Amino acid sequence: IDGAFNFLPDNPKVQTIIKADASVPSVSAASIIAKVARDQYMARLVADYPDYGFERHVGYGTALHLEKLKLYGICDLHRRSFKPISALMKVKPYGPN
């Protein structure tokens, strides 16, 4: 697992390695596949959430992402533990009322 936290503590074959994506070829490949899949998923979200620009910032905390959050508030997709999201929790959620 890339990182220090073992999400599979009951599996004796699991090893955690900080920055494994830079040193373990299979983890590097998995990281690339995951990013491509996530980018494709974020691009599909545009149909339901056109105002957020998900296809451009793909969910990363870029200036564009933060700008869209300030303009439109949070939606049900936003991770509440992300600091900028928790700061905006008082802003009305996206969508008609």
C-alpha cells in the first residue's frame, strides 16, 4: 500500500511503503490507472454538475475548484473532511430549493 496506513490490517501479505508509487513498479502502474479512471469519472460528472468545472480541475484543490466552491457552494459529491469544504459548510448546497 502506498503510504503509512494499512487499510488491510488482517492481511499478512500487505506492506505499507511511503511514496511507493515512486519506487514500486506495480504501485506506480496502479496509481496511473487510478488517476486516469478518476479523471474520466470527473469528466462524466459534468452532466449532473455543469457549474463546477469538474472536467477541468478533476476534484483537486486548485484555484478553479475553490472559486467554483465559493460561487456554487458544496454539493453531495464534496468530501466534508476537506478543509475548504468544511469551511464552506454554511454555504447553501448546489441545486434548486
